[in-house]
Amino acid sequence: MDQVFNYSKMRIGIIGGGQLGRIMAQKAKKMGFFVTILDPTPNCPAAQVCDEQIVADFYDNEKLSQLVKLSDVTTFELEHVDTSVLKNLFDEGHKIYPSPYLIELIQDKYKQKKLLDEKGVAVPAYKEIKTKQDLESFGFPVIQKARFGGYDGKGVLLLKSEKDTANAIESESFIEELVDIDKELAVMVARNIDGEIACYPVVEMLFDDRVNICDIVIAPANIDEGIQKKAIDIAIKSIEALDGVGIFGVEMFLTKQNKILVNEIAPRPHNSGHYTVESCLTSQFEQLIRAVTNLPLGSTKLISPSAMVNLLGEDGYEGEPIIEGMHEVLSISGLSFHFYSKKETKPFRKMGHITVLDNDINIALQKAQRAKNILKIKGKIKI
């Protein structure tokens, strides 16, 4: 379908200018495309590497329309965006991937879970909350989740007993069974306009318990071949159920009974896929550009086992970022350092990541944990 696009003059629009948009723009520029991003922050991370920036809020319909009409294809680095104007533009024939109808579905975590369940994808038991009795219907402990707006651990609450319901989430929400988790897994899945699919290896995610943010990603996950195949099959089934075009992070729970349940899906590059920049023949970011422009998908072959560590802003600091320990960390063999060039750090804000490659995944993980203990991103202001 090359006739759909003039690749030599292609203009790509990206809604969102954070770290994901930054690396997406870098990969699109490598392929020769003209990149415009929309983000409310002037000189945001993606703006520093793209061709143009439209400075506007993600709910500014006029500017969203401007971006789409300037671009041959528009994609996303985040899902918290007004879909109303985007749906109209999509219906008029503008190329927006993933579809804004899919983005709207993903925005509502309850509807997302309900659709997957209806399509035969295994998910934790769940129930919409309409009354206090609904909140208590699964017993305790139970997980309560906001339907809209949650990310990086926000909008998720563990209710240990009935007394915790006094502090329950007040916005639209649902409850979910507390799963007996052995490992938290993820699979990046790419699907282009023609329906071609490519899957990356299954990875394991470790979380920072203080803020429930993904802390370390281990690629590949330490699971047997049967579980790996099952996880990939479920990930593909999930994206086909959504009729998704782009790249998707499928987060899963592996229970202690070896059952795989889909937690949720991100319709964009995902933290669990950062390792692919160094560790795979085609990164998740280039794969997204290939998918939304309907180019053949690249190989997802793992070049080397690796461990990725998120670099979060140190607790107790904010303001202009100061990186400590970089000289020592860069002496670690196989380590790559990524800094997102955000103007300000805040406690637990994602400021960068490191990836460590080694033929032995255990050694890669040891090196990554050592680097995590050394490298600190602080701010000029102590709070």
C-alpha cells in the first residue's frame, strides 16, 4: 500500500512531547520524516528534536485539528487527550493511529477490561462501582481503580478492610480481585494498517513500592517456554480484539497458579519496551513509526539479554536537575544512559533510564541495580 503515502515528503504528527514523543521523533527523523509535536510545554523533551511544535493543551480542539491537518499521519505518546475532534477528523479520512475510538475506549479502564473480557481475553474478576455495597461485594482485600485518568500507580487503591472504604476513590471506579501475583509481565505488540503483527519478548517488570511505578524491566522474563508462548498468544489476541494499529504495551499478571491475566493495555510506546532501543533489532519507537505509516514491521529479535532501570527524581528535591554519579555509572560495561532533558525534576518524576546488556541476564541485572544505587537525579531545590 505504498501508494497511500509519499514517504519522501511524509509529515508525522505526535500528540505529546514527553520522553516517549522525544524518542519517537528521533526515530522518525532518522527515517527522513518531518515531525510536528503538540504539547503545552514550550521546548519540551520532544520539541528539542522535532521540526515543529504546536504549543497547546491536549484538550484544545482547534490545535489538535491543526496538527492532524498538517500531518499525513498522526499518532500518540499518551492517551489523556480529547478524542471528540479526533474522531470527527478520523471519520473524514484523516489518518490517525491508533484510532481515536480506540484511544477513547482505552481511556476508560472499566470499558477496556469489559471489552477484553467479552472477547475471551482472561482478566481479573472486576465489577463496576455504583453503590457502597458494590465496593464491598468482593470482600476484602480488594483493589479499587479509577475508570479515568490513572497512570504510574495513580488512581489505584488497595482496600484492606471495610474501614478503608472511608478513603475510597470518589470518582467513577470499579473493583478488581486482588490477584495472587507471581510475576508482573509485559509484551510489546506492533500491528500495522494491513494487520501485520510483530511481538517482542516477554519481559518482567519490578515496581517501586513507594509509588507503584515500574522500576526495573528484565528482558527476557525468567519464565518457561510454555508461559512465554501463552503470554504472546494472549497479547496478540488482545490487540486483535481492539483492532489496534500502532504499538501497544500489554501488561499481565502471572499468578502463582501459572494463570495469565491481562491487567491493562497502553496504546503507545511503553516503559516496559524501553530496553528495545539497545536490545532488539528494531526498537519499539521505530516499530510504531513503521506501523502507523504501514511499512513492513521490523525484526523484534533480542540481540542481548538486558535490564532497564527507570531513573526517577530523588525524593526531597525539585527544580533544575543535577545528575550525580554519571562518570562512575558510564564505566559499567554494556550500560547505555538516556536522559530526557526535562527542565525540572520532582520526587519520583521519570527523568531518564539506563539499559544494561549482558549475555547473562543475572549479571545484567546486577550491573543495573549497582548503577541504580550510584546514579541519582536531584534538583537544585531541597524540599
